[in-house]
Amino acid sequence: MVVHKQSQGYQKEIHAFLLIHTPPRTLLDVITDFPSLPEFMPHLEAIKVLHQDKQGALVDYMLVLPFGVYKRYRLQLTYDTTPPDLAMAWHKVAWEGIAPDETIQDSTGFWHFKQADKTSTLLHYYTKTDPGHVPFGLGWIVDYLTEKTVVDLLTKTQQRAEAQWQKRQD
């Protein structure tokens, strides 16, 4: 796994690249299986799909972070299912009734799955996140959690996708 990160204040931008031994479709199926995401995605306590079709989804995410911090946010997801490469992009949208300290300031990004060979995919994961207000002295935890969470997310996604692909082969 190769991870490149940039920071500007509390805003974090991360590119990560990983070779996964499964076809792109299996990866897209794993990250769009919304009921299963809390089983392996770090800090994700619950997820609620408000709308889903072949072009994308509107999804509410509920996170539990260290020190008893809860965050909620809504993402508009867009799918590109045109082979050979597949992708899912997202951006944060307004969620009426959520106080600023209950949510994140912003999140955009994508998962891009490029077919490497018949049974492998080169994953390019990108995220740009702004957590919003961070109490004085706790900036270090934003840095730590952002990078650690992305590495955990990609590792667990890889494990889940490869296990599902293996099941299909048996």
C-alpha cells in the first residue's frame, strides 16, 4: 500500500494505492453493500440509505470516534460502472437539523478500480476531509486518526473483497 497525504490546517487530503487480488466488480460490490459496511469500516456505527439506484445513492453515516465523539454526515454517492474501470465518487451534502459540532465540515473523494489483470485490481482511493472545529490541543488526534483510519479502511476492504472473491471461486 502506498499512501500520500497532505494537510492544510485540519483539512486532510490522502491518495492511497493498493493492488487487490479480486476483479473491480467485487470491490464495487463490497463498498456498496451498505448494510455490511459497519462490520468492517473503522468508526462506522450505523448507515442509512435514503435513496439508491444504478447511478448512485444518498447515504447518512454515523461515526463513533475516540473520547465519545459522535459525528453524522450525509454523502451523495455517484457510481461509474462502465467496464473495464469502475468507480464510486462522493461529496458531502447538507443534512438539515444537524448542528455544526455534530457533523464534519466537508468530505469529497473517490474509489477508482482499474483492472490490473484478469483477477486483480489496482485501487486508487482519494479523500479530502475537513473535520470542522477541533478543540485546541487535539489537532494531533485528527492527523493520527485520518491516516490510521484510511489504512484500516483499505486493509479491511481488501480482506473482505478477497475473501468474497475466494468464496465465489470455491
